[in-house]
Amino acid sequence: MSLLAFEHVDHPPSRHLLQRPRWRYGLALLVPLLIAWPALLWAQTLPTQEFQAIVSEVGSYAVFVGVFCWIAWYRQPHGGRRALIMVAVWASISILVALLTKRHLTVHFLSAGVADSPQLYWGLLFIIPVWLTLGLGRHDQRFQANGFQMRSLGLQIISGVLAGGIISFHFITTIRFSGITNISLKPWPYMTWTLGYELFQSLAEELFFRGVLLRSLQQIYKLNFWQAMAITTVANMSIFLIKASWQSPINLAGLIMYLGMYSVACCLQFRYFQSILPGYITNIFFSMFAVIRG
């Protein structure tokens, strides 16, 4: 008989749930959406544009960035605290820009007739958290491992511009020849605010939907790419469909079609480059062209 039979064998301690990747990523996928959906719905009930913007942006984009940072910095010294700081930075800028540009407005800039107001240049403040996050992506290895790959950076930029250009060209020609709506350039203050906002919004989208959701569905939950892309696209679209007006079936159909197109393009580029950067460029490119409708 082996002497091992008389030895006490300690059972390995059970790991904390968050140390199990499936549980950790499950929280990272579900909690942001369960915060964003109610926040977006609540925002629509608020009386002024400033409070609508604060609730919707903090409840979605700031949370999305924070979750990406938490996943990237998990097990890093003070990783959770650093992620909270990033949330605070994104939320603070969102609140500040809303107060400076949308105070007391009850309708959109264009409807309110203030699209040419110099106060809209405060929208450039959106660049601050974007610059900070992209800077971290350039130097932080954990960020790079989670979706900020810098290899073939020139090719990533070209890919993003081409994809955004193709979708934008399709969009412009469709609305131009269908007669559904007009094409018009907007005042420079409004275009400047829009650029800042799209840089802000699009980066948060790509960090969460491609850097966390798509990547984890493939690497952690072992779904094939097409399954992961379908789930990611539906989740990505849901954020915008909640805010969309359901009174015009034609506009809604167009929204679904183009949201699907750019989400699929971003997913395909992430699959090839393992980077959010080309999708980010595609997102901005298309969003800026979409502004000239109507």
C-alpha cells in the first residue's frame, strides 16, 4: 500500500468567479448593455438636450470605454482604479460639452437654428479623452493585445478609408438619386462639433463592440467568426435603434441597412488586423458623410 494513502491531500482553492474568463467576460458583455439600454430609453424622456446627452453618453460610451480598460488591465497593478479614472475622464468631458453646447435646448442644433453658433466649437473638447485613449493604445501592451494592434498601420488606415469611402459613396448616391432627402452642407460650427462627437462616440463603440464583444465571442466562447459577427452587429445596431424614430419606415430601413453595413465592415477588418483602428476610421468616415443628408 502506498504511503500516499495516509497523506492529507489539500483540494486546490476554488477560483473567484472573476478569475474565470467566461464569467469575467460574461459580465463585461452583459453589464454595459444592461446599463446602456435603460440609459438610452431614459434619456428620451428628459426635457432638454443637455440632460439627454449626459445620460445617454455617460450610460453608454463612458461605460463601454471603462469595460474595455477593465478587461485590458485585469490583473495589472491598480487596473480597476485606472479603469474607473478612464470612465471619469470620458464622463466629465461628455458632461462639460453638453453643458457648454446644449444648455436649455429642447431640440437638436439644426432644428433650434443654432448650428452656426460659435459655442459649438466647444465640441473639440471631445478630442481630449480620444487623444488619451489612443495614446494608451500606442504604448500600452495590454491595450494592444486587446485590440490596438499596430502592425501594418498604414494598411489599416487605407483599409478604413476605403471601407468608409465605399459605404459613404453608396449612401450618398442612394439618397441623391432616390429623392428621399436632400444633400446639404452644414455650418462649420456644427460640422466641427460633429467631428469631435464622432471621434468620441466611434472610439467607444469600437472599443466595446469589436475590442470586447467580438473578440471575446471568438476567443473566450469559441464561436466561429460569422456567429460572433452576427451577434456583434445586432448588439451594435441596438444602441442606435433605441434612439431612432420609428415614425418613418423608410428612414428606419435605411438606418438598419447602413448600420449593418458598417458594423460588418468593422468586424471583417478586426478579424484581419486584430485592431479596432481600421473600423474606427470607417466609422468616422461614414458618420461624417451621413451628416450632409437632409
